[in-house]
Amino acid sequence: MKLDWLRNHLEHCDTVAAWLHRQFPYEFAEQPLADWQAEFRAGQDNGDWRMLVALHEGRVLGCAGLARDDLPQRPELGPWLACVYVLPEARGQGLAERLIEAVCALAREDGHRRIYLHTRDRADYYARRGWQLLERFDAFGADNSLMWRRP
């Protein structure tokens, strides 16, 4: 298995965007899939959605990204760990953690002192990996956790 940037494997871009659209429907409630796919593809070039993917024998198994802006309510914060997703059959092998750490390394290389994320239901997972709760807030019709860590 190898980790590489999605911009080097754009043939998988629409598939990864579709995973995310399906996994986080509350964030895309007002954005049709085709519009998200176009925004996501453009984000591979303009830096809005710098996505890392895990590849095995030409198949994408998971992803995680470094996003400029991932929470409209907090435009002053960033960059963001965003769009962490691993296919169900590839879970339980530490793949998400490898992707997350590689994205954090990119943030560190870019000179960022903090990286943020927001989650509805995975705050415990991230806390065990060094992320700290900044605040709880309501968004997308549910309670969310805003977290940070040094990359």
C-alpha cells in the first residue's frame, strides 16, 4: 500500500468525492454531487482540498485532506484536517491514522503551528491521538466538536 496525492491519480477524483458526499450528507445537503465533484477536482489544483489517498494495486482504499476552509462558521481558523474516510473493508489496520499523520506532516512542512478538525461522532478517536477539544458547537443540525493539535 502506498500513500500519494490525489492530484497524481485524478482518475479516482470523482469516486473519492462521491464517498465523501455519501459519508457526510449533512455537509452537502444543499450541494448536488456533480457540483461537489467539480469543486473537489478543482481543489486538487488550487490547494483548497489537498487530498492524500491510500492506494493498493490501483484501487483507492481511503483518503484524508488538508483543506483551507472546512467550517464556514469559523473562517479565521485553518488549515483543516478534512475528509478522512477509509473503505469499510480496509478499516482496523491503522490506515486512517497513517493518512492523518501524513496530512499533519504536510501542514507542519507548510509552516502551520496548528491544524483543526471538526467531528460529530469521532472526538474520542481524535483525543486518543493528541487532538484537543477547543469547543463544542451546533452545526448541520447536531452537536459537533471543534478540535486542534500541533501538526
